[in-house]
Amino acid sequence: MGARLRIVLDQLVSVVDADHAEAAVGLATGLVVTAPSGCAVDAIVPAGGSVPVAGIGDTRTLGMARRELAAAWQLGITPGVGGGLIHSPTLMAPLVRHDRVHDNDQTTVTVWDLRAWDAPEQLSKGSVAWQRGMLRRAVRHADAVVVPSHAVAERLSELAKIGDRVRVIAGAPPQQFGVPVDASARRDALSLPDEYVVLTGSPESVSEGFRGAASAGLDAVVLDAPDGAEPRYADAASAAGLPERRAHVRGRLSIEDRAALLSGAAAYVATDAVAGWPWRAVEAMVLGIPVVALSNGSHRDVIADGGMLVPSAEIADAIGEATGGAAARLRVLASDRSRAFSWASSAERLWGLHADL
């Protein structure tokens, strides 16, 4: 096929979303490893950036900071980018009119979730406006929009006239994600209890998770809580019958701390209904942690038979099962399901997408 694919690594300098930044590096590594014979991988980064990806080719460094780059690309101004094959692991892409047929210029982007449309209250107004604006540009100019599940593809097709340009390519856990050797010390540093379940979701959606933890006699640790949301989670726990002292709220953690926290959990519980890639559920499955998740399209696509998928009203009862008699079986199912996802596999599909285009 003989081609040079450039990947946008805009968050190496200033991380806006840590999951997206980790995914970009993982995908870049996968693209290098799986590059077809005669093909190469380059990176596009803002000024001052570095590329910690072994084997990546020439780096095109843009003479502007990420914020300036975001503003310019939203307006369709792409100085110094040029054409060729470009993929952005987010909507941060040089989306302008180009000629794919005659010049072989291709631009593809990834949309990981649709929170800006389905749960805008969870994001800043600026982030919502930027994502919506960039999706409009993608609808006009992208040769393909990559999404991580069929559920996201269906929802995106409802939001935008994207036609057959939507392609499903799953994500993967962070590279070499596993239990750190100092996991116990990390849990101590995080002031975690001895027995707990991990919950993710909004203060409104995690109520059944708190109720299930209380019934199972376990503490609950909320992961990825937004800044300032602690009082709302505490109120939700109390209302669900879990004393405030047994509800532990933590924000965004490093990969190592996250792995330590998840590895010590009796179960992981996902209560978010937004269409998107379930980052923490995949990480929990990698570690063989019993998974309980709200039964929605994204969870059915990704978790599948790797966990218990139940309606919201049944989450509390499912936690009792997952931390009791079903625990051993769910650990095996979770671990088996996690093997379906790797950045090498995702990269191979992305190479195939550009070959098809």
C-alpha cells in the first residue's frame, strides 16, 4: 500500500482529557507495530511537544500552542499541516476541504462519546461548544468518523447526517495496564477501606450502587468524580442508606493508582447511561474484577458477556450477586472479555480503513 499516515498527538503538551491522551499514545504505538510493508507513521504535535512513541517517523511540530491550534482548526485554518493521510484520535483535527479522489488526501477523526450532546451538564460550556462545532466540521469534511461501538454509531447517525462514513473501531485499555507491585501501598495512600466496590457515574445515577454497597456490607468508592461534586455524592449515599463515612469520593487518578484501586475492589459498577467508550469497565475487566453495568447500548457492545448488564432498578441486587456467589464466575468472564481489546487490533482496523478509502 506504501503510505505515510500522520496521527495528531495534540495532548502531549497540555492534557485536556487524560483518557484521550492515553488512547492516542496507545493507538500511535499500535500503528507503528502494525504498519503494512512500505508504510510509515508520523506525528503532528503542537509547538514544544515530544513524541514518546518508539519507531514513529518524522514529527511535524506546529508553531502554536494547543489552545491556539484548537481555535485555528475550529475555524478551518490549518497552517503548516499539508495533505496526505491524517488521523486524529479525537475531534482535534485539521478539518478542511480536500480532494481524496485526485490528491489521495484523507482525514479521519475519532468520537469517543456523545456527552456534549446527551449530558452537556457534565462538561464546561466551552467544551460543549467546541465539540459540537468540530463535529459539524467533521460532518462536512472528514472522510470517516471513527466511533468505539455500534451504539455510538447509531446515536451519532441520529445527531448528524454522516451517512456511511461512520466506522466502528473499538478502543483498548492503557498500554501494559496491570496491578502495580506497590498496589497495597497506593491504596493506603489513597485512604481506601479494606472492602469496597468502585462506582462510576453522576451523583444521580450512582444511587443504586450506593444502595447495593450498603446491602452487601461494603464501602463504596466513587472514581472519576468531578471537582466539587463530593457533597452531592455524599448526599446521594446517605439517601441510599450508605453512611457518609462509608462513601469515599476520588477524582481522576493516575494509571497506576487507578489500577491499584480497581484491583482491590470486590466489584466495579458502571451506572453511566451516556453513549461512549466505557474506559473504567474495560480496565476492570483487564484486572479480572466482577463488573456490574447499566444495560445500555454501549455496555452491551463492549462489556457483552464480560459482566452483569442490568436495568438501573436491579443494580443493587446485582452488586450482591457479583460480590457473593457469582464473583468467581464473573472474574473469569471479565478477564476473558478483556482480551478482545488491544491497540494493535484497533490500529490494524484503522490501517484497513485508510486502505479502503
